[in-house]
Amino acid sequence: MIWLLQFPPVLLGILWVVIIVGISVGGLVLFRKAVSHTRLENANPVSSAVFQVAGVLYAVLVAFVVVVVWEQMGNAEDASGKEASAIADLLRDSAALPAANRADVDRSLVAYTRDVIDNEFPRMRRGESISEQSETLDAVWQSYLKVQPDTRNEIAFFDHAIVRLNDLSANRKLRVSTGDASVPGELWVLLIGGGAVLMAFTYLFGTRDLLVHGLAIGLTASLLAFVMYLIFALEHPYVGALSVQPTPFINVLDYWNS
């Protein structure tokens, strides 16, 4: 289902809402043909009480899942920002390294940044998995292993650079892991099943005006569909149009080239 995120968000959102509202209202029409409104009117007090309890329980579940996916999105943005920040620090501090190694270090850092922008982010946006290991990052490490600092100033900057290089590797792993994050299948079963049960309860309200009843159910179904779409769009932070962008990495290159 992740391939659906490749569609434009507006088109996918509208299609998603139309399908769910159509199913809900169509189910109401079939239900009202099978059950008389008189029988439903007699059960209104019980239906209302049970619907309130079910609505509260489902609202708690939805709120929990929305918070989880929103935190995943925030963690993904933080990981990308910290990774780009480590690259910017390394490029800035490379000026204090020995002149013989400076160009090689800068070249490897810029190559890694371009690979992230031009290769990894487009692949992640298509839903492809990215390895925690990277040839371009290995090249960065190799360029630093060739450095032989002599002066006290070079040694101090080199030690700090190794710390930031470890931060870069750690934040890369965090970016990859958050990119693979998703809502567990069991939670989706609860979300979809709970939503179906909640909509089924709305059929039990007894009213003679089918148009008003259908309108109320359509509005409820559209709200439920919007929430489901939000969760689906945010559960994969790097996939689709509503995803984390490589802006921090682009800013690093823009600053370096300026």
C-alpha cells in the first residue's frame, strides 16, 4: 500500500474520502432496507449510550496513533538536520587540518552530501530501503584516516572532527531507522476495525429522515477518512510528497559553494 503515497496528496486524499464516505452511506441505505426505522427508534437510548462509550475509546486510540506517527516525523526531521549539521561542522573545521589532506577531506564530504541529496532521498521517497552502510561515507572515513596532524592546533581539530564524524555516522543510522518506521499491522487492524464498528453504531440511530441520517454519516465518515489518511501519510516519514525533504543538506552545499 505504500505505493499509494506516490500519488499527489490532494488527489489521494479526495479519493480516499470519497471511497470511505461512499461505502459508509451505501451501507446505511442497505441497512435501512433491512431494518425498520421504528425498531431503531425504540433502541435509540441504548444505541446513544453505547455509541458514546465506543466513540471515546476509539478517540483515545486514534489520538495515540497520531501522536506516535507525528513523533516519528519529528525524529526523522531531527535526524536529517543533525546529520547535515555534522557535515557542515566537518567542512568548516577542515580548514584547520594539514593542507595536504584538506582537499581530499572536503571532496569526500561534498561527495557524500551530494549522494544523500541526489541518490538516497529520491530512493527513500519511492519507498526503497537504504543501507546503514554507505560507500561515500566510508570514503569520508578513509580520507580522515590519512590525516597525520602535527601541531597542537591540528591535533585538537582532528580529535574534534573524529567526534563529529562519529556523530555523522550515528545520525545517518538514525535517519535510516526512522525511514523504515511504520505503524504496526496490529494497530492498523484496530484502527480500521474500530472505525468500521464506530460507523456501524451510527446506523443504529432511529430517524425517519434518511437524507439527514445519510448526511450525518457522510460527515462522520469524511472526518474519519481524513484522520486515517493523516496517519497513513505520516507513518513513513521519507515516502511520498508529504515527507522529510533534504533541505538541510542542500543548505550545506549552498553555503559551501557560496
